[in-house]
Amino acid sequence: MIKLYLKQAWTLIKQNKLFTSIYVVGTGLSIALTMTMFIIFYVKFAPIYPEYNRDRMLTIKAMKCYPKTNKESWNCNGGASYYLVDKMLKDLPHLEAIGAGTQDFMGNNTIALPDKKEVMEVNPYYADSGFWSVFSFRFLTGKPFTQADVDAGLPVAVLSESLAKRIFASTDVVGKYFTFNGKEFRVCGIVQDVSNATPDTAGDLWLPLFLHSWMSRTSEGEKLIGNVQIYMLAPTSADKEALRAEVQDVFRKYNLQTSEYENDLMQQPDDFWKSTFRKNSCEAPDWGELLKGLIYILLALLFIPAMNLSGMISSRMDHRLCELGVRRAYGATNKILLGQVLWENLLLTCLGGLIGILLSYLIVLTASDWILNLFDDWVNDPAKTPFLSFEMLFNPWIFSFAFVLCVLLNLISAFVPALWSLRHTIIQSLNTKR
């Protein structure tokens, strides 16, 4: 029966080319915009290189402190003190790994070979050794710097594949030297390029944390605000809640011991996906309002077009009442007729879905310089275009989501008009053409 329905649907498509074109294009645009949103969030939330451990990761990206006698007189910063990593959190029971990093937003960072005069601007990332344990970088040659390198502030660096090729014309350069901001550095490793679409890890080169001029191992008195983002890895995703409770308990005990200042985590540590939405470093996001906004966007992109398509199908069903009346006169039940209508429209919806997928890829690829930075303030270099890897765009989740969208759009747009048409009696349906 399904094969027969699809053959009949194909015949109707060829007979009603205008309706088919409008329906397929309308469906395609709706699915394209919704798919674009899905791809953006997939890149931000799904396990992709080098952030394969997002599902069991917790983050602290901002801190707030205030005098215990005056909570309104607070200080906040887009980062925490490295003292947290070094002294307070590293021995928690449900902690598998902890790392810290920070980016240099000030710019004017240049790199060159010692024997060359030309220089190029680069995008440095400062990290400790735990950073390499939390994230899964692919080392083409060499290895990451160690915590001993970080503590001693040794001039060593991990370079991206593309930067190594730009300066050395090769990736087999471990042990060679280059000049960064006028200081000589030794290459200790080369990693596969990281897209700016993953701003928590993106960079051209990675340097030991304490080479950053703002960085300090100690806290500012009782204040725990600082300049690093902290990434913690639980053994499994199920252990995240236990780890979160342990971190918050450490802060509770610390605040009980302080005499002057209270340190506020602002509902952190966050799941990795939640940290994407933490735009204000001085207050926690309003998750209810955020969810409401995303639902409104989804309604605008999916359900409003579905209502318009539903009106078109309703008009078309009025012209097919006589056909449905004949089918019912020969014994077809409402269930069979409803299935026929839904399968016919599913074929149209899938054609629109195919166009929608192609359009969504076109939108993301041509607008990647800004569209992948939506909903995210933690972008290390907004002027640098994020490249999109194969695993970001082509994976089972994206195609499964596209299929579910097609089925959902089909049900919303076709189910109600079909039921409305089938309410007529056989006599009423047969007399519609008279």
C-alpha cells in the first residue's frame, strides 16, 4: 500500500506543478532555517575535535566577590584565580582531570623565525598541563608541554599545523626555534588545526600559562577572581552532579573561613553547553527566559510555516473530496485514506527537506564568519573565520534531525486538513463536483 501511495503521490506532483513547487520551496526554507540552528548548536554542544569530552565536563568561566558587610559592592571578572586549580580543587574525589587556560584578547602578538625579518600576527592561548588532559588534541609530532614547563615559565610552545607550515613549511619541526613577541621559543609539539568555531580551545599556538603577563599562582587576598577559565572532567557524565556538589562545597567552606570577602560562583560550575550561554560575567543567566526565547525561535522557524502549508493542503483537499468519496464508497476506511494523505505529503516534505538540508549547509558555509558565533561571547578572535570540519557537518545526528523535522512538519501541516476533509459523509463528498 505504501508503494501504491507513493506512486500516486508522484503522479499528483506531476499534475499539480505549481502547488508542488510552492509546497516544496516553503518546506525547504522552513527546514533550512531550523537545520541551520541545529548545526550551530551541534557545533557548540556535541563532542567534536578537540572537545570530545563535553558530555562530562564542568566549567568555571567567571567569578564574583563582594564584602560580607555589603553585597551590593561587588567585583566580578571574566575568569577565576589559578589558585583554585593549584590548591583548592585538584584533589576532589570525582575529579578525573582539571585544566585552565586563557586567551590574549589584547592583540599585537607577532611571530617569526629568528633569521627572518617578516612577522605575522598570531592568536596565542595560554594553558597549564591539565588543559591537555581535559581536551583531546591530535598531536602530529611532539608532545604538549609539562606542568614543570608551566611552573618554570619555560619558553616552549605547541603550534597548530597551519602555523607550522606558514613559518617552517613543514610540521616536522619539534626542537626548532622561532621568535614570539621578540622572545625566542622552542617548538615542543604540533597539533591538528582547531577551528575558531570551538572558541574554548582555538588558537594558533599554545604557551605555558605563567608566560602571560597577567597570570599569578596566588589569589588576591581572600578574593578568588582572576583571568583563567577552568575546565573539570568527571569520570563519567553521571558523576558530574557529584563533582559539582564537591566544588560548591569547597567554596562554601572557604567562604566560612574568610573574614572580609564572600566569593560567588553564580550557580557554577556549568555543564559545558550551559557555559556557552553565560554571556554576563557578573550574573547567572536566566535559564527560563533563555529557554522561552529558543522556543519562540523554533515556533517562528517551524510551526508558523507549517500553518501556512496546512492552509494550502486544506485547499487542495477540498478539490479531492470527490476522489475520497469514491474511495470510501468502495470500502476504504478513514484510517486508510488518512494514511494515504500523510504518505503523499511526506514525499513532498522529504523533497523539501532535501532542499532544506542543502540550503542549510550553504547558509552555514557562506556565513560561517559570524553565524557560528551566535549565542556565544567567548570568541577569541571574531575577525578569524571559523573553518568547518567534516565531523561538524556530516554525521548521523544531523541527518536524523532532518528526517524527524520532515515527519513533524508533515504531521503538523497535513494531519488536521486531512481529518477535516474526512468528516464529510460519502454523499457530501461525491456531490462536491456537482
